[in-house]
Amino acid sequence: MVGGRSLGRRSLGRRFGWLWAAYAVSAYGSGLGFGALPLIAVLVLGAGPAEVSALSAVGPAVGALIAVPLAPWVEFRRKRPVMIVTDLTRFTVMATVPVAYAFGWLGFVQLLVISALVAAAKIAFNAASGAYLKALVRPDDLLVANARLESTNWSSIAVGPPLGGAAIGLFGPVTTVVADALSYLLSALGLAAIHDREEAPRPTGESPVRAGALLDGWRHIMGHPGLRALYLNQMLVAGLIMATEPLLAVLLLRRLGFPPWQYGLAFAAPCVGGLIGSRLARRVVARYGRQAVFRTVGTLRAIWLIGLAFVRPGVVGLVTVIAVELAIIINMSLYTPVLATYRLEQTPGHLVARTLSAWSIGQQAAIAILTALGGLLADVTSPRTALTVAGLLILATPLLLPRPGRTPLHEPEPPENTLSARRTHGEDADQGSSRQ
């Protein structure tokens, strides 16, 4: 309790409310379109394991490369217009899918290009939104804000895929892509409604196009002991978990004969755990400390994935997937807002966009590489074998987590003061008395 109010219910202001609403619209649209491109590749184009894995790997890898020069561009510009532009870009790109499908032009290469452009726009959007969030709320509210966004993300996945699977069954395979595209348009409109006077980044005398500016985010991460350990761990954990998605799509949809609605349910039902974990984040940190969350919860994320290797047909297989995903998601949703808050706290304001871009690019590259390798292994052996290998490899990732006494996690926040954040929050506090 702070000031007699629960942190989970405190108002973070009108502007955060609009940001949260825009995020929610986009998240629910993406929930409806969860796995839409791999699903279209399988059901419409008849893609096999290698092609589906390539779609999930090559596209994001190319998108990560595109995002590298975008990072300094985002850093030196107002963040809200950047978010609006990237939302409109994703709307336009995703809208080409139903058009091409209607005219019989849809092909695998188009899906690859769309995957790459959407991945690049997502990285730029996340970098801008992280910097914007840090300037929007007070430092002691960052964990609350990140937990709310994390909760929204998982609730959207809990609701979206079953509805998306039903929509695909009733209206065709590109229905959810249309919903996803429209959600980006609505998100852009929500961001435009904020109407704030965002301060332009202060001139630093450095050119955003200089070669060194592209690497500043990585320099900050690798030069910070806590961030470096968490970054390396996160790349491998995220890469191995996401590498199982196309493998499961092929295993469940083609090998085990699961209908699309069951496939959606297998990933949607466990997302209720995301609501549990995200709402517990502040309380767990307050009681046990951030170090315990990183070590204990970070380890618990990794031990369940091997269970996907034992999926069988029918109800037993469906329950197995749901149970494994539930255990992973509860721990991920508790861990992620704590990590996001620590990352923002330990990054100076003039490096936030580049640091977040570097983080996303590295994670996306790891996902792409491990997904491609998983697809190749599945082609040579079987999807089940590839799932087994991923489940075994992830068991070693806790060794990369910060170790007590060896990797400090409580360095003071960088000296740059968030005066604009305090000013902004003060303005919003007068207007946002209702609890969100």
C-alpha cells in the first residue's frame, strides 16, 4: 500500500490511459491473428515444417536487420509520431494479405516480406513506446505500468486465438489478418488522441546516422553486468520457446489432426496464467526482492518446455499442451514486467530507444536462428524430436542468470533526471482522479 491505495489500482493519468487503450486494441487484434501467417501457410499454401519455420525465422531476421538503422532514427525523434507511423505501416502491410487472397495472388514470398516488415515496425514501435513510457510515468510507477501492459497482452491472447479459430472456420483463413490490420489502425488513432506536447529530444551534438550510433544500445547492455546477463539469458529462452511455435503448428494441425479451434484453444486457455503472473509481479518483488524473481522465476520459465515432446492425439494431448503452456506463461508474465522495469531504470533517457532496439533485435535474431534450426531438425527427423531438443537445451539457460554476489542488480538509476516525466505525471494527476 502506498498513500492508502493499492499500487495495482492507482491512476497513472489520462495520457497513460490512452496509451494503454491503444496498446490493448492492438494486442487484442494481434490475439485474434495469433499465428495467422503460419496458419495461412499451412492451410492455404500447404507449407511443410521447413517452410513454416522459414516464415517464422527468415522474416523476423530480415526485419531485425532493417531495424538496426531505425534505432538511432527513433532515438532522435518524438516518440508518439514514431509509434503512429509504425502502426500505420503495419496496417498497410497486413491489409495486402486479404487483397492478394481475394484475387488469387497470395504466395509464400509475400508472406515472408510481410513478416519482415511487420517485425521491423514492431521493433521500432517497442523502442519508441518504451522511451515514451519512461517519460510518461514516475519511476516508482514503472513496474505498475509494465504489469498492466503485460496483463493486457496475455488477456488478449487468452481471448483472441479461440475467437480467431472460430472466425477462420466460419469466414475463411484470412479473417483474422483483417482484424489484426484494423487493430493497428485503431491503435494509431488512439495514440493520436493523446494530444500531448511531447518534448523533442535534446540535441546531443552526435549524428544519428554515424556508425557508432547503431551500436550504442549494445554497448550499454554489454557494459552493464546485470543487463548483460539478463540479455543473454533472454535471447536463448525466448528463442527456444518461440522456436516451438511452428513445430507445434505442424505437429498439432498436420500430424495429430487437431482442428484449428483446438489449436487456438491450446494456446489461449493457458494465457489466463498471464493475468495471474502479471498481477503478482509487484507483490512478489516487494516481498522477495528483484534478485529472487530473476533467479527463481527465471529458472521456472525454463523447466516446463520439455513437456511438449510428450503431446499425444485427442484430449490428453490438448490437456498436455495447455498444462505446459500455463506453467510457462505464469512465470513469464511475472518475470517480464520486472525485467522491463529494471531495463528502463538502468538506461539513461538518451539511450532508451537504442537500448530497447538492440534488445529486441538480439532477441529477434535468436528467435529466427533457433526457429530455422528447429525447422531443419524437424525436416531431418520429426517435429517431436525437434521439440525434445529445444526442451533439453532450455534447461541450461538458468546458468546465464545473474548470480547473487557476482552480478549486481541494484546499481543506482542513471543520473539523468526524468523532469518531463514528473511534470507530465503531475499534469495528469490533476485530470486523472479515477482509478484505472
